[in-house]
Amino acid sequence: MSTAASFSCEIVAIGSELLLGQIVDTNSSWMGEQLALAGIDSHFQTKVGDNPIRMRAAIELALARSDAVICCGGLGPTQDDITRQVIADVMGVPLVRHDDIVERIRTRFLDRGRDMPENNKRQADVPEGAVVNPAMPGTAPGLICPIGDGKVIYAVPGVPYEMEEMFTVGILPDLQRRAGVTAVIKSRTLKTWGRSESGLAETLADEIDRLDEEGGATIAFLASGWNGLKVRMTAKAASEAAADAVLAEEEARVRAIVGDDIVFGVDDESMESVVLDLCRRHGLSLATAESLTGGLIGARITEIPGCSDVFRGGVVSYASEVKFDLLGVPEGPVVSEEAVTAMALGACRVFGADCSVAVTGVAGPGPRDGVEAGTVWMASAVRGDVEAFQVQWPFDRERVRQFTTITVLAALRRRLVGLG
Amino acid sequence: MSTAASFSCEIVAIGSELLLGQIVDTNSSWMGEQLALAGIDSHFQTKVGDNPIRMRAAIELALARSDAVICCGGLGPTQDDITRQVIADVMGVPLVRHDDIVERIRTRFLDRGRDMPENNKRQADVPEGAVVNPAMPGTAPGLICPIGDGKVIYAVPGVPYEMEEMFTVGILPDLQRRAGVTAVIKSRTLKTWGRSESGLAETLADEIDRLDEEGGATIAFLASGWNGLKVRMTAKAASEAAADAVLAEEEARVRAIVGDDIVFGVDDESMESVVLDLCRRHGLSLATAESLTGGLIGARITEIPGCSDVFRGGVVSYASEVKFDLLGVPEGPVVSEEAVTAMALGACRVFGADCSVAVTGVAGPGPRDGVEAGTVWMASAVRGDVEAFQVQWPFDRERVRQFTTITVLAALRRRLVGLG
């Protein structure tokens, strides 16, 4: 039996548009992450255009140096989509049209109220000896093609949601079986804000050393800009329940070490979703007053479906007079504690909201009214009580705006958590 | 002399974080686009981790099947950064430390008020026979490494702005010389909004046929979501002036065929920058009133440095009462022509602005108050005169919000262009 340590899988992304830079190959990155998480080595990723000779060379090379190859793209219904044929050539077998798959595709079209174009029958062509991926979220079937000496080629469409479902349902379990991975591997991501990556790594260094010696979960860091700094814990165990238990214990340890203050969410939670949930739990409504972010805070909050039961609205007070007239900011410097405090209270008043966040500052690139770029005052108001603070960002305009957005929401989150 | 048709260059992206999916490889996409634009074939792109044996295999393979190889990443100062050593191994030569480059790196650090760490001296190690890229925007030197039989390996850092400058200044001219590309290749991109890709392609089909027969520029389409649908014209000519003349003629033809109405910008212009420029030219100030977009329109406008001379501010009126109270929307359905008209006028009044855009609708995923998801009313106001229209988007929440943003700005743009 081969083991996960020696078994490897590589990815061949197919499509001239990838080489020409018209599309960025995010599919390979996604699959690479999933393979790593599942403990399957992946040493190479290749992009190749819609050319049969070069495509075949790329697949054969991948097959020579790895145990499994995932081909992504080129499964569509047009003449350009030659992945099926090239894989059949690599296998040395003919393509066989499967009538049951033709009917499956036809049904998909009918479900969407459309007739199947004649071209799409080509998608039911399968190399002899191969089977179709059990998942088929779109109209393109995926392929699982066993090769001699225990190797395998998978083919998935380039459409991300189709690729992801086929990978999860039809490829990963098969890969794990082939690799002899019998353990269950699960991971949990804690999202943090308020510490640098190196600072967090230093804080957790002893714990990581302990895990290295005693076993248990593994810990990895991933900086994701204004989506937070992620701490990903991965556990390998004999059962799902056992893996969950390891993760629960490790999460408690990490939280105890780094402090709950900076851990704002888990897995799919975002700073916005967490603030909305906290407001909802406490029956509080929310408003915003934004200067340099220009609407970015409101835009992020309203990305979350269902935010309308909490979020009432916001003012983008870009011109100083707007701050004075609409928000009741006193005349004077608009990048100041006094101004941001008045903005936070003004937002609550104008929108009849229980809490608010407010920001005023200079996004850059240059200084404005004598205030240096990157200087930002932020405030949160909760039932009339305002807390304000100042930050000096060493970043460019885009990151000043993004980091201001998550930082002011993080400040409100901490206060809402404090409400119990 | 080799010609551009047979000469090819491929890219090897280096870094385990690329395989693990922690970073998406946008560098290769960018370089792929630049190579295509310059008329240099590129048939493969490979990602490989920080492993000397596999990295060497990937580079040697690339060198065997292409005339030039660009290695991206692994030029940093740490022990993990082994690209220099691996290239020296491929060349069969030792690394030589260049004292002048050590001093150049030291100066870069001093310019930023820092001492050079000892580690960074490693970045001055150059394979014997190689030279340093003339561009060095950061602290890492790039490499140009001639190999026997007229081939070449380039090495650039993985930091995008460093890679881009080195590619443009030190690699592309060298590649074009090696490829025997003596023609000047220039391109110009027209950004459009208001037609589908297939619709635009159909409209331009005769012109593309004409170009195929008579020569001149080439035309390509690129759909870029809420950044517009791009029409890229590329011209190859004996001189820069001649290429510019071809592009100018082709731009005039394309504009005449598709209509100036839908061409909103050229090259780096965005819908936001164009609207701001038009407002500035006519001495008009701008405000926004947003419901379903939640601040996205304001956020896009304020991405543009210097927008503050035009943009006064906006209201995010997420709750219905905000529309009624702050913007003077009459009681009644808030997704309606009457409501959006009142919002547009309200925004001008509240912010003392000459023009405004306003949107109200249902972003989804589900319906709201009996209004189907994707239903959006939009309006623009110019000096008190409002024009409103309704759109029914067949998209998900994110794209409903994004497409609404560019569509309402496009409507205002058309009116401002009409002012002459």
C-alpha cells in the first residue's frame, strides 16, 4: 500500500486564456490548498494551452512524476475542448459515447427550460475504461480515468463551482483511498485582527514547539489583508469525532494564548458578519459615518445577506461641510478626536441607530490640510457612549482604506462582546 | 536569426506557497499577457515549490522546450531563497558575490532609514557569467543568465511591482532582440459598457473580417465584470509613430461602429475616473444615494485620488425610514421610479451637489417586500433634472450590486457627455 508520504498528485490547468493572462488560474490554487489540507503531496502545477501535442506532453510528464493528475478545463462542448480526446490518446483507447450521459445532459438543459444543443453530445464521450465523476453540478461530466500501474487521471471543468464539487465528491475520497490515507483530516481557521503575523507567530512559538513534540494539531498562519490574519489548525485522527475533539482542544489553547480579544471569528465568519450577529443578539441597530473610506464600510456590511434587520444606513461625509451640517461636527480640524466623536454620535442620531462606527482621516497618497497620509481617527458609539482612537498607517491609499474598515469594525466588535 | 514565430519563452513560478494555494499566482498571468502583447509565444507555465531538485528539473525542462525561461520568486535573503543557486547549478557555474551589488542593496536600505541585515548580502550572489537586471526597484537584484546555444534564463522577485519593472525594463527588450522582433507592438484598450460580449463581437464581425484581409490592427475582447467589457486593439508597425497612427485610425473606426455611447474610457480610465473628470470639466459636484449597493458606489468613486474636489458625499439609505426622513422619499414602495427620483434629488439637496446618482432595489438572494431579487431602479440627477430607469438583473447578490454600480454611473456619464 502506498502511503500519503510518497503518493503525489499534480494539477494541469488547460486553456490558452490562462497562458495569455486573460484569466487568473485560481482553480489550481484552490485544489492545491485542498490537497495540502488532505495530506496529499503536490509538487508541480502546469498551465498549458488548447494544443493537443503540448497538452499531451504536459499530461504525460505529470503522469511520469506523480501518481495522480488532475486536468482542469477543456471539457466544454466546442471543437476547442479537446481534453477528453487527449486523455484517451494518453490512455491509448478510443472515446466512447455514453447514451445515458447524453440523456443526463439533456435533462440538465430541460431543467433550465432549454433544449440541448447538438454540440453538447460531445460531452458524453468518455475514454474507454474511464468512468464519469459522480458529481455533475453543471452540464459537463467530469472523468475518472484509471491508467496502468495504479495511476489515475481526473478531468474536471474549469468552471469553479463545478470543479469544486467534483473535486470534493468524486476526486478527494478516491485520492485518499489510493494514497492509503485512512485518517480523517479536518481543519478549523481562527480569524484574528490586531497583531502582526510575526507577533502572532512569536506568541504561539511555544505552543507550536509543544505540538511538534507531543503531536496533536498543526498550526499555520495566513495573512489575508483586510479579511484578517488567519490561524489554521489541522488535525488528523482516526474518526471525525476524534479530529473534532483535537480541534476543539487546540482552539481553546490558542484562544487562551493569543487572547479572545483578537480572535474575531471562525472559518466562514467575517468581521462584518460577526458584528452584525452581535448587534442582532443584543437587539442593537447599526449606522456608519465614513470619510476616507467613502462607503467601503457600508459596502462590506451590506455584502452580508440579511443585514437589513440590523444596518440602518450610513453617511459618506467626504466634504467637510457635510460633516458639519449633516453630522453636527463642530467647525475645526476634521481629522481629530472631536470630529470623529461627533460623527459617531451624528450617525446614531441621523439614522436612529443604537450603535455606529465612524472614521475620518487622510487616505493619501499625499497629505491633506497639513495632515499626513495614513493618519486616521476612528470611533465606535454604543448607546450614546463613544470610544475614539487614532492610527497612523504606513500603507498606500487602498490598504489605508481597507485596514481602516476592518479596524473600526474590530473596535465595535470588542465593545459588543463586552456587553456579554 | 530566430523569428518571433518560432521563439518562445516560458515562465516558472517558484514558491511552495503557490502550490499550497496560500498565494494565487497573478505574476505569471501578468507576464503571460505582456508576452502575448509583444508577439512572443509562451506555451507553458509551471509552478514549483522551494525544493532544489524539483526546481532544477522544472527549469531544465522549460529550457529544453523554450528559448527563454523567466523564473519568478525565490530571490529573497533567507535560506529558503534558492533560485540563485539552482540557476547556477543549471548553468554549471559557481555563484560569485558582487561587492558593488552589496553596496547597491545597502544604499537601498539606508534610503529607507534602515541598516542592511547581514543576510541580504546573499542577494548579491550572481551566477558566473550572468548579469544583474538594470532595473532594481526593491532590494532584490534580478538576474539575466545567458546559457549556451543562445538561450537565456531570467530571474525576477515575486513581489509584483519589482517583477513588473524588471520585466518591462530589463527582460522584454532583451527578449524582443533575441526573438528578432524588430517591429514596435502597441495596444490600446477601449472600455465599454452596455453591450454583451457576443453582441459586441457580432457588431464588430465585419470589421474584424476586414482587418483579417487587409491587415492593420487586431482586435480582442475581454469581459472584466464591473470594470467593463474591454476591446483591445493591437498594432504592429515599423515605428512607434506608425503603430500609434494605426491605433488612432482603428479606434476611430471601432468608435464609429459600436457607438461612442458605450465606449466610456481608454486604457487606464475607469467609469469612476471618467465621471469625475466630466464633473470637473463642467464644474459640477457629485453626491450619491444608495440602497442595495450599501456604499459600493461611493467606495468606487473614492478609490480615485483627488476625487474630493468633485465628490461631496453620499447617503446609504438601507432602512426605508432613512429614505423617507433623510432623502424625502414619499411613503410607498421603495423600489419604484418615484422613490429613486426622490433619492436622486434628495442626495443633491442634502449634500448641496449639482448632480447625483441613486439606486434602490433588491440585491437578493431572495425577494423582499414582494419585489423579485435583481429588480433595481436607478436614477441620475443633473442640475435638478432626473432621469430614471429600471433593470432586472439575472445575477447573484454580488454581481447585482457591482453591475448596478457601473450601470448607474454609466447613465450619468452619458448625460454629462451630452452637456458637450
